[in-house]
Amino acid sequence: MENDAATLYCPNELCQAANPLTHKFCQRCSTPLPKRYLWVVGDVLNVGSPGEILADRYLVLNKSVVLDTKPGLLPQGLETDNLQTIRAYLRLIPYRLHIPQVYGVLSFKDGRSRKEILLLEKPPLFTEPTTDAQLRLCPQLTTAWRNATSIRQLNWLWQLGHLWQPLVSEGVASSLLEAHLLRVEGSLVRLLELRFDTATPKLSDLGEFWQQLIPDTKPVIAEFVNQVSNYLINGEINSAEVLISVLDKGLAELGELQSPKIKIITKTDTGPKRQRNEDACYPPSGTMLSKPPQATALAIVCDGIGGHEGGNVASNLAIDTIQQQVQQLTKVPYNHIDPSLLLADLEQAVAVANDKISQRNDSENRQGRKRMGTTLVMALPVAHEMYITHVGDSRAYWITRDGCYQVTLDDDVASREVRLGYAIYREAVQQSGSGSLVQALGMSSSAALHPTAQRFILDEDAVFLLTSDGLSDFDRVEEYWETEILPILTEETDLVTVADKLLEIANTKNGHDNVTIALVHYQVKYVEPELTLKAAIVERPTTTSQIPPKPLQPTLLEDISEQKTLIPEDKPSSLQQLPLHLIVPMIIAIAAGSLGLLVRGLFMSSPLLTKDPIPTIQPTPTATNERSLNNLAPGWVITNSQEITLDDQKLEGGRFLQVVEVEPGDTANTQESVVKLRLCPSGNTASPLPEKPLRVKLAQLQRQGISVLQGNETSSCDTLSQPSDS
């Protein structure tokens, strides 16, 4: 219970007036009054009692929660030498949807010595509106389990599966095995705090923990969850990747029973202080898009960089390029989509746009500050999933009836310092240049670009807000989501009205920049199905050793504009990036008998893995030398059973192509490998054969109904000489 006698000080440094705790705005200057409830790691009652003020600012509410009554002041932080003690929290900031972040420390005397208590912000707490604003912890997952729908139960397990490998890497995976720490806030799994491992937990421990959920599991998935638990315990599921692929299969079956309705509205405005609008969006500003009847729903927001020199050119070029490519991707039926491949394709679409802008810069001889570029944030709803892709500091927010969550992590200096374990976020943002971008589209080739692609399972109505920093600066979204965006979900207002209001807030409360927003309203009704899911596994190859992923990298060495600057990496990175989809490194057979190890790490807000189209339990393959698309080697021959297009070359069914070379991709995903193919003669056509080999991704071959000829089978390629590299 809050202390009514306590006061909440205005965060406006020019005001700092004292206000009653019940006020939402400063009674003197009308500045919003944030209530920052902090979770105390340990027992705060050891140093204070409810109603007591600690360190002249923290109001004790109960044994584990305090309220910061002076939110405008920088919290006390840790000395640099002591940051190692909170390193796991810092490096796991891409997973802050699930893991509270360090706010600061509370120092107190314990006899002759001083001790520090860790304070975590945004813990899983909620306020009971009918009980005098009393704070309560969100329910434990094990308690809320019985009342959840079947798709939400699988969604919770899916999130735990995504968290497993990152937490193992930081030595805190035992946090996922303690019921007291696992809380649920609507569809989100959230942790109270992290517990450091005394011994490295195993997936079998996770399976045993999940078994206690089976008695209250919905009938449609009870057998499925039981099978998954047993697979974990028996070691048949031996990696987080395989676990997610199994859960994805179950979620896909349940997701097919949903019939979502999606509406999108976009708005852009120059703002009161700018002469030119460098932002761009898709659909075009003021357009309302609905699915159905539209086949595809897509929203993009770009914030151009480069001023009158071309920021608007870059943002519009990015929109045009990405929109066209994504429209092609979405023509694939949902039941043929592998999430990992779609994520890779979205990243590739961003890379293509990046290279187009970069090439434009190069052709116009733009250097340093004169180079044009753009940020990007994109939302693509597909069935029961939302795919979010971003580069730069344009953001995506996920609004549900339970809260407002920022799902993207800015590609700026402050976030990078936290990810590398160098600083607490609230300290990092106070440093000079903390808002400078470390990457944006168009600054250099895509080889140096690291877009973030994430996906989220949707089991309830939601609104996704995409916005440039014209609105998100100064925490305007956090201040106004409840009054302005939440009414969309309660059907008290409509998208157009809300979009106009958000533009007004951006221009009147901020007003320093162009502003562009996209609102994506996702509506779904779920009815428990009358069927029984069964779990199955596809064994995936595992590596014999692991190569550290690429460290965080910058994209430019110079500042490029007043509002947005790109900066270089100025400290050596010891951080190994961890993908939100938790991909375990995989081996690729490149030549008969030789292995190439491939690993690439990606930082994400959100949790992503692969899905097997038709999972079945298979034994570990033996050395049968059977040829397949999974172990292509130079000299082998493939054939197509139907008309296909490869590398812009249309081929009728029954053609033969010889493998010239298999090039490893830049990531751990085997489908990213590039295959060079030589088209073999055909008696059905007199057309000349291409002089250069065709270049296609392995993933494309696996989608086209292509088979590999075995060593004893003949083809028209037999008349060709051994192919040479080109």
C-alpha cells in the first residue's frame, strides 16, 4: 500500500515540485509523473519498513518493492569494477520483454561496512484498480496455467524455450526452473529476477519442471506437452532449437484455427520546426489497409538521415525496395512457410535496400556527413505470428490490455554499451553522444549491417505501434499509451482518431523532428479445438565445436547528421551475440567427407527459431553416402519435377543441373548456403546454355520440389566436362 503522505517529485529539472502520489501530472507544470516501482533483489525490510524513505528517495512499499519518489534524478550506479556482478542482466537486455533491467543500487550501512542492494525496473507487477491502487505481483505461471487457453499454454512454453540458451550462456538458466520467479503478464512470460547457476542445468531439468503442468494442461495439448516433456527428459530433444521446432509445429496447428483481422493506418508529418519531411511509410500516409480483403498486411516506417542532402530519398528508396520484396515473400502459403527462412528473407530484403542506398551514395560520391541513409522498422503479421524487423532507432511497441512493451532495441551507443556489459542503461543514456546510431541503412555495404528480425506469437488482440523518434523521444509513448492507444482494444475509439492524436502529441509535446507512425490492429478469436495434438521430432545435425559469433560492429566511422550520427565501435567487444531465436551452430557438409563450421549471432528484442514442416522422429543418420539437398557436393546432379525459376532463368520440368560449388553463407542457418549450378543440355530445347553458373540459395532449392540424383543414375550432365569455378 502506498503512503499517501509521501510525495512524488516532478521529473522536470526546471520544476521539481512535490506532488501527491495520486497525481498523474505535476500540479505546477503539468509534466507527466512516472511511477517507477522497483523490485529489490533481496529483502528490503532488512534496511527499512513500509512507509519509510530510503536514501532520501525510495519509498518502501513492502519487503521487495520500493517506489522512486525522485524519478528525475539519476539513480546510484555500480562502480565499473563491480559491473561483473550484474553482467547477465546487462547482456540480456535484448530479452527485456521477459527480464527486468537494472535501475540502480541502494546503498546502506551494515555495521561497519556498506552494502549495495540491486534495484530492478519494470518488474512483473500490476495495480488492482478496485483495491486502493494496491500493488500485486503478476501470477506465477504454474498458478495461471489452468486458466489459460491451449494456444497460450504453448506460447508460454515457446517463450521459455527461446530464453533457455541465452540464459544458459550467461549462467542463469536455473531461473527458468523456479516457479516463484516465473510470472505471466497476459501472454508474456516475465521473470522477477535472475538466479545464478550453481551447476549448469540441463534440458532434462526443464522437462521435469514442465511435467508438473500436465494435470492442468488443456486436453487438446495434454498429450503433446507430456510427449515434449518426456523427449526432454530422455534426451531425444537435445537442443533449444529442436525444442522450438517441435513447439512451433504445435502452435502452427492451433494457429490455423485462428482467423485474425488486421487493420493498418499510417500517418506522417513534417512537424512544426522542419522544412522538409525526410520520413516515409508504407502504406502511404493516410491509407487504411485491411486484411481481409487484402491478401497481405505490411507496415513500414523509415526516418531519413542526411538532411536536405537526401534523407527523404533514402527513406523512400528503402520503402519501395522492401515493400516489393516482402510482397513476393508473402505469396507463399502459410503452411509452406518456415519461420527461420522467412526471418532470413526479411533480413535479406533489408540488405538489398541497404545496398541500393549505399550504391546511390557511392555513385554520387557522397562521403561522411553527406551520405544519405535511413532507419527502418517493419511489421509483418502472418497467421498467429508478428514479424518485426528493424535497423536504427525507429521503434516498435506492442500494446495489449496488460501493458505497453517496447520490442525493439535502439541501435545506438547507449544500448550498445549495455549489451557489451559496460554500463547500466540509465547511466549510459546520460553520456554525451549516447543517442548516436551505430548502424542505419545506406551507410556501407550490407556485409557490415546487422538488422534485427524477431517474431512473436499472438494469442489475443493487440496493437503494434511503429514510430520514428519524432514521437518516441522523451518517453511520449510510455506516457500516453494507456489513454490514447489502449481504447482501440476496448473499442472506445478507432485507428484514424488515434493516429491523428499521436501526431498531435508528437508535434505539441516534442515538435523537434518529423514524425511518422503506423498502427497495426490485430484482432483474433480463439475457440478450443476438438482435436488432440501429438509431438514429433526431426533430429538436426549438431556441431562438434563452436565458433564464437561475430561481435557487435559499427557501420560508419563518421557523424552523418545533426539529429542522427553513426559512430564506430570504440571498445573491444567480448560479447558473443545471442540470437532471439536461440540458433545453435550447425554443420554443413560442403564436400564429401569435409565439414565447414558456420555461426553468426544476431541481437533481437524477441525470441526466434526454426520450424520443421513435417516433424517425424528419425534415428541418427548412418554413413550410407545417400545424396540429398542436405549434403550437396560439387559434381552432383539435381533435377526439377515441375517448372521453376532459378536465378531469373525459367526452367521447364525435367531439366538437369550439375553442382559447381556450394558456398557457405554468413549465418549458422544451412539454408543460407549458396549453390552454383551448371544447366545441362536438354533434348526439348535448342536454347543456348547460360555461360555463367546459376547462383541460388539452398533454401530456394528445398522449396522447389527438387531431387538429387544418386551416383548410379545417369543424366544429360554426363556429357559435360568437370565444371570449373567461375
